Amino acid sequence: MNLLVFMTYMSYLICTVFIAMGIPLALDKVAPNHWYGFRTQRTLESVEVWYSVNNIGGKSFIVAGIISAIIVFMLQRYWSADLSVKAYVIFSIPIVLGLAGIVYAFKVG
């Protein structure tokens, strides 16, 4: 298995993890806790803020996972570049989009 194939599979795995983590948050299935969800002082002080911020954060994780999977597919299939550059970009996309969702959720909350 070459580096590009490995990085592509890992990127799809990361996209799947983002989607799987976002679903319970977006559906308001995660009660306030200190382990899972967007934990800030404001979210832990108020149940309403907790569910609001985690709902937005969960949806952003789902969107980041879906967009990342589409971009990874498009880059892997149609972009001709050096293998190491391509692998780095493919692996970085889901992480960057997921972090953008986290920053957005913290700013809202």
C-alpha cells in the first residue's frame, strides 16, 4: 500500500469520525458532562447554552466530515501533484475543517 492510498483511507476515517461524533451532538443526545461535547465555562453553567452550542458544533462536525470527504475524493481523483504534497493536503483537510467547526462553536457559546 503506497502513501497516497494510506492517507486517503485515513482521511476518510477521520471524516467518518467527525460525522459520528457530530450526530449525537446535533440531535441533543449528549447531556452536560466533562468528557464529550464543547466544554466551556458558559456551556457547563447553563443547560440551554450547552445544548445550543453543542447542536451547532455537532452540525458543523457533520458538515465538515461530508465536505472533507467530497474534497478528499475530488483531490485524490483529479489533482495531479507530487505524492507527498497530495497526501499532506488530503490528510489535512478534515482536520482543518473540524477545527474550524470547533472555533465557530466556541465563538457562538
